Amino acid sequence: MTRINWAASNEDRAAIKKIVMRYERIAKKIHGNLDEKYERQNLSMDITACHLNGTPLDLSNLLKSPDFDFIHDLAGISRHINRTNGRLESHFLPRCAI
């Protein structure tokens, strides 16, 4: 069984935290609140697992990307991440992938 690598650098952890915070601001602007099922830790873990286990991300580019591309990447990562091995499935490739 392959173990997921969670060893993000301090710089990556800080960028992922900013990405999650931006997602929350956009979701609140669009919906007025966050989905009942949303959990900050899940999104953070999805991004980290993707970035460190097969699909490296340009985190600074993701953070600066237009809202549409930003949401596309985060929704796709959350939908297509294999939570057993941290790899993306169904041929999804985020726009900010390196």
C-alpha cells in the first residue's frame, strides 16, 4: 500500500492556507455562506495530497489565478483526488499543474 506524502514545506503550507482562505471568501461571496459539508481541513489535505503525490501545483499561480480557473482547479482536485494514494484520477489535470 502506498502512503500519502504529507511533508509539505513551510512555504507550501503557507500558500495552501492562503488558497483555502481565498476559496472561503469566494464561496461566501457567491453563496452567502459555506456549504454545510465543507471542511477547511479536507480542502487543505486535498491540495496537499495532490501537490506532493503526482501532480505538483504552481501554488503561487493558483493563488493569483482568475476566480473561474481557481474554482475549476479546486473543485476538480476535490472531485478527482484518490484519498488512498493522493493521486488525481479520471484524467483531470488542474490548470495550475506544473
